[in-house]
Amino acid sequence: MSDVKLLLERQARWQRARQALTWPEKVRVAEQARGSVLRLRRSAEGDHQLEQAGPAEKVKRRLT
């Protein structure tokens, strides 16, 4: 089976499983995803700020 076909079948299984969830479960999954996205954004912002910082500031931020 091709990689694309496997990927599409896996996606279809995931969609069917998600469709079968109750509303409270769907809300919980959405809240978890939102929390993950926010943490990733904060991490990316921190990485960007570290790139802009001077050498002394980089050492200071890594120690804290």
C-alpha cells in the first residue's frame, strides 16, 4: 500500500473515532489542543526573544 493511501486511511479512522465522541469529550479534546498550541506559541516566542538577545542576556535566561 502506498504511503498516501495509508495516511488517508489513518485519517479516516481518526475522523470516525472523533465523530463518535460525546460533546463533553470533544470539548475536552479541543481544550487540550488549545493548551498545547498556546504552550508552543509561548515557546516559539521565547526562542525568538533569545535569538534577539545579546550574549549576556542569553546566559542569564538559560540560568533562570
